[in-house]
Amino acid sequence: MRSVRALAQASARSRRDQFLVEGPQGVREAVRFAADQVRDVYLTAEAAARHPEIEDTARAAGLYVHPTAPEALSAMSEDAQGVLAVLQRRKVSVTAALAGEPRLVALLHQVRDPGNAGTVIRAADAAGADGCILSHGSVDVHNPKVVRSTVGSLFHLPTATGADLAETIATARAAGLQVLAADGAGSLDLDDVADSADSADSAVDTEATTAVTLARPTLWLFGNEAHGLGEAERDLADAVVRIPIHGHAESLNLAMAATICLYTSARAQRRAHR
Amino acid sequence: MRSVRALAQASARSRRDQFLVEGPQGVREAVRFAADQVRDVYLTAEAAARHPEIEDTARAAGLYVHPTAPEALSAMSEDAQGVLAVLQRRKVSVTAALAGEPRLVALLHQVRDPGNAGTVIRAADAAGADGCILSHGSVDVHNPKVVRSTVGSLFHLPTATGADLAETIATARAAGLQVLAADGAGSLDLDDVADSADSADSAVDTEATTAVTLARPTLWLFGNEAHGLGEAERDLADAVVRIPIHGHAESLNLAMAATICLYTSARAQRRAHR
């Protein structure tokens, strides 16, 4: 019990190379998409009755499910709603996150807020992205708050961590991806870039004279929630794109901005490929 | 001190008809856009030096700023970063939120999570919406967590509260708005609707044979973060639109979904009007 609860702490996660997945949605997706990483599943009778698919899927994958008393489960986690799993961590390399012929990848640079990081992974999944990459200095992707806010998306697409920014961008270019940085200081407006994608034309960045076509395979680079991207990081990209702000708001938060960028790319790519 | 801190509680907000704004961004926007509602501004010397525009704008608006010791300010709020204001509440009617010739309005039905509600108000502001409306049964828009997560947007656009859903929708139609409900069960795909807007055509809802053109003035209806919209609420709309989910994610969260819908409308409207 205590050893499970300890996985809420980074030190225990590192030492044992394991992490916690809390709640029915997360555990269901872990059992479906990452059964080989699952060590233990803990389930109260009530949760088992409410979510029969969890036990069914676990059994089909040869996983043993521990029937657990509600008090014992609460002692392991306060956010589990009767369902908890312990998983083996698996290191995903940047190369693995960029394998195949990726069309859409999200790269988070020094994102620190667990909810933001998890929500961007969820947005990337929903937009049909092929992978996510977090630079070193970002929040631990196995932090329970990150895992919870991905709502299972962590198991749907390869998520690399501890990446070096310049190396990742070089690898992405070699894999055929253009690199777009999302930043309020961008010289290109996302709507203009999207419009030019619609007209099968390309927006021209007058500063960098870089042709940007959203329909092309793209790696999106997103910066820290408080400080955005520095000049050195923006310079690594092919173009810096800003989301238009039409009202008096100063900005959008990171998760909202990333959701808009990823969905705008997804739409442009789908229009171009049908 | 204690009377300021008490405004974190709904009962004190109701009794005194006042609410708290915490932090430099929120207070700066309150002083700029809602000076007539501001009763008191509390500022530490450090925060005054870091954000001189707050004191300047307050003085220009004839507002007195209380120089406040850090300990005294911390006793009033833990989330103020040295800047705090007490504002008079002002009831905004649905009619006021739909005044003029609105082109884009967000209607939140029984949204309960403060962060979600605040983020949608921020997204509506950034997308250039004319107003926001929260139905009765929604979170108190003057809850400090809501106010904080709007990051000042609460003072940028009229936000009506306690609205009756059917009446609001009738008023919106009378104001020339089409009513689109955002829901995973929608019969129309947002990308298809947006594509038809691009081709100056209109998507046809085969079930309801309703012509939906995103470029038209639009009220977006968003449901509760956990339960979405019920059938009765969806039936009040002209069409129900779903955001496409391309990966394995089950859904997007409310704030992400609302951001995408509002931005997609904003883009279609701007393309049509230039």
C-alpha cells in the first residue's frame, strides 16, 4: 500500500522505474494500449461493477486484477475513484517519437505545469498527432497530475522525455518535418497561414522568406507557460507563428494555444490529403 | 483585512455584493476596463515598483491605492502576488450581453469547474466574442478561481449570469444569431462546417436540414464539463456540432473544445467580412 502511494513522489518513481495511473479512464487506456507495462491493477468491487471493461480487458491481456477494499484503495490514492494501476516506466527516445513518416508532432520546451503538459498531450492525441516530445527541464510526464490530465492519451501516442531541443529539431527535419514555433511574438498569423493552406498557396514570412504550408508534415514547438520561447529557441524554428488575439485578452494559455495550432494543422493536412 | 479575505466565500460576496480580484494582470484590467466598479486597490511597494502601470491607471481613474505591507496583503489573499482589488458586483443581463449586433457569443450551461468557466471566458475574449452568458446552475463567475483564470477577460466583455437557457436562446435568435451546440454527439463535424464556410457554401444537417454557415453571427452553447449537454438542451439549438477526434482520445475538455469552436467561428467570420 505504502509503496504504491509513494509513487506519487518523483524519487520513488526514479528508484523503482514505475508510476501510478489513477482513475477508470486512465487505467482502461493503460490496460488497452500498454498492457505490457502494467504491473498491478487495483479495483474496488464497486468500480469493477461500474467499469466491467477494465477487468475484461485486463484478463484478456493476461493481467491479474487485485480486488481491493475501498479503504485500502483510498490509502494508496485519493484520486483513483476505485481504480488504480502501477506501471513500469518505459523510456521513449526522440527517434521513436519521430519514427515512421510522422505528419504531426508536438514538442514542449520546459513546460512545468502538470495540467498544461497533460492537456497538450491529450490535444495532440485528439488532433491525431504521431508523437509528443518534452525537452529536459520539463515536468516529469509520469507525475500523477500529468498522467491524470492526459486521460489515457499518454498510452495512445509515443511520448519522449528529456529531449535536447536542437537535436530534436535536427532529427525532426531529417524526418521531413517543418518546424513551427508557436509564440505571441511570431511574424506570421496562424489564420493567414491557414488561409494560404486553403488556397493551396503558401504564406511567405517576409523576415525569413520561409514558405510555410500547414498541410506539410509539421513539428510544433511550444514554450514554457509563463515565459514562452526565448529568441534562441524561436530561431531554431523555420517560422514563428502567432495565434491572432481579436479581443482585449493578452494571450491564450499554453494548452489552449497548442490545441488551436494542432487542430489547425490537422485540418489543413486532412484537406490536402483527400 | 478579514472582511476582504471573506470575499473568497460566496456568502460574503452575496451579502456585500462585492468580489475580489487577485494578481497584477486581473487588477490591471479591472482598473482599466471597470474602474467604476473598483472600491479598493491594495498594493505592496514591491508590486507597485514592478507594475507601475497599475497605480498610474488607478490614479488616472480617480481611484485611491492603499499602500499595503506584504504581510497584510498575504493575510487578505494567498494568490495576489502583491496586488489585490475589491470590486462592486454588477449584474449583467442577458439582453446586455446580446446588445448591439453581436456576431459571436458563448453560452455556458451548468458549467461547474471554476478553471473551465474562466478559461472559456478568456477564450471568448481572445476570439473577439461580444459576450458570455452562464446559465443558472453554473459556477459563480465572481468565485476567485474563476476571476483568476479569466486573467482580466471578465472585464473585457459583458458576462451575464443566472440565465434561463430557453429564454436566452430565444433572445439570441431575435438578435439574429444562429445557435450551435458543441457536443460529441453532434451530427455535424466542425471541419466539414468550416470547409463549407470556406467554399461560401453551407453544410446541410441531414437530420434537421438546417443550413449552417459559420460566417453567420453565432451563439455557441457549451455544456457541463462532465455530462455535456442533455438531449433537451441540444434540441434547443439549430444544429449540434462535434469536434472531430482523430486519434484515440475519447474527447477534449470543455475549455479546449470551446476554444476551437470560438476560434473556428472567428476565422470564418473574418474571412467572410473582408
